[in-house]
Amino acid sequence: MENNARIYVAGHRGLVGSAILRALEKKGYRNLIYRSSSELDLRERDQVQSFFEEQEIDYVFLAAAKVGGIAANNDFPADFIRDNLLIQTNVIDSAYRTGVKNLMFLGSTCIYPKFAPQPLKEEYLLTGDLEPTNKPYAIAKIAGINMCQSYNRQYGTKFISVMPTNMYGPNDNFDLKTSHVLPALIRKFHEAKEANAQSVEVWGTGQPKREFLHSDDLAEACLFLMEHYEDSEIINVGVGEDIAIRDLAELIKSIVGYQGEISFNSSIPDGTPRKLVDVSKINALGWQARISLEEGLKSAYVAFQKEYLINK
């Protein structure tokens, strides 16, 4: 990307978008474009098209999405499929119509079948049934992938689709009703520590394994791929290692400094048993994650404390 390129980061206030914005600023890019959802509703086609026409955008990082954990996906399936389909359709189509040079679509590893072999290779997409609890969200993301591929095939665009593993970091969602497991655990242990609670409840059995990538690592990968990747096929981004939720809870408990017990509520579904991505494709291009889970969790807890105190 040229130093003076006009770069639009969709979803700049979220976990991933804010990290991409920080990475771009760190690299010296100054022609950065972003809008809050109150300024630009990406679900509204006319607003999005007018915005792209006015801004003459060169590159797009499409990190805007409606996201949430198991509870949110289970409670609001219509919202998840509708809003994500609208957002990505409007942005991708407007990017094509206004001559955007490159667009990166941020997907999710929930696109892979629930019982796919581990680690998850890119070619496992559409080879089996999805995890029911986040199926509407996953279907929307799969549609976004296919839309990018179809536009590349029909119109010669250069739209790429990146599949990050589970994310965490600054600007994460710590709302216990809608957050993912890692930020939810940080908040639970912190509040239990403050209240001198005897125990903390963790949803599920604690047996499923998950992989966690720091948002700053993902942002570096996104900039790297925008420069070095032009294939229509999806590409995974992750660390190549996973951890059981039970062990993750123990690690967060230690970092927070909570002294009580941990209980597991097995009445709440675990979701996919394991979700480790194969990162051999991106590693072969020359990129690897650098932030260890323990190091990342420590910085995430510091960020949470700052955000928590502000919003308390």
C-alpha cells in the first residue's frame, strides 16, 4: 500500500478494527478513513455507496461485524445473520463499484465444520455441518467469503478473505451477556477478586480447547497479507497452539490474583470441542504470531482495568 493511500478501516472501534488502525498509524499511514456506526450505518446501502463515492477509497479492511459469544449467538440468531449479511454486502459491492484496489474481508474460524479434523485447514470449509450455536453468524461469514471470490472471478477485483482464530486484546467486549469466553473470564475473576467471592462460575465443562490470538498480532498479519497475498482462497491466521478452557481459567485466575475456587456449569453447552487452525499457509509466506498467551493476557488485563474503571 502506498504511503499516501486512502485506507478505510470499517469497524475501527472494535477489537480487530482498532488494532488494525493502530498498526497502520505505527507504519506511518496518515490518510486513514473511519466512521462510527452513528455516523455511517453500514447496513444501509445508500449511505455506504455515497460514502465510498465521496471518499475515493483505495484500500479497505472490513472488520465491521456483529459479533458475540455463545449466549448472544443463541439468543439473537436473526440479528447475527441479517446484520452481517447487510454490512458485508454493502461494503464489498460499494468497494467494487468505486474502484477500490484491494479489500480484506475478516471472517472467523467458526466457518469450519463442528467436527472437522484438527488442526483446521483452509480446504475443510463446507465439508461438514456447522456448530449450531453460531450457525447464522457462520453462514453470513461464508457468504462474505463467496462474495469476495465471486467478485474476483467476475469483475477481476482483488478481494481477500482472512480467517482469524479467537481474538482478544484492547477494546474487547467485556459484557458478560454478549462477550466471548476470554474477556468474560477476565471480568468474572476481577469482580470476584474485588468482592472476595468464594468461587467463580465458568460456563461449560472446561474441556473444549481454544486457540487465542492477540489483536495486535492479527493486525500485523492483516497488513502483511495486504502486501503479500492475492489469492481468492481463504487464509487462516492464528498461533498454531490451543489451550483447554479449564487451563485458560486457571491462567487468568493467576494473572488477576484471585484466590477463590473455580466451578464449571456443565448445563451450558460447550460449543465446538476443539478449534485449532492450521497456520502453515501464512507461516510459509513469512509471518508468525509473536505474542505469547501469558504475555497477551497480562496486557489484556491491564487494558480491561483501565476500561472497567472508566465505565464503572
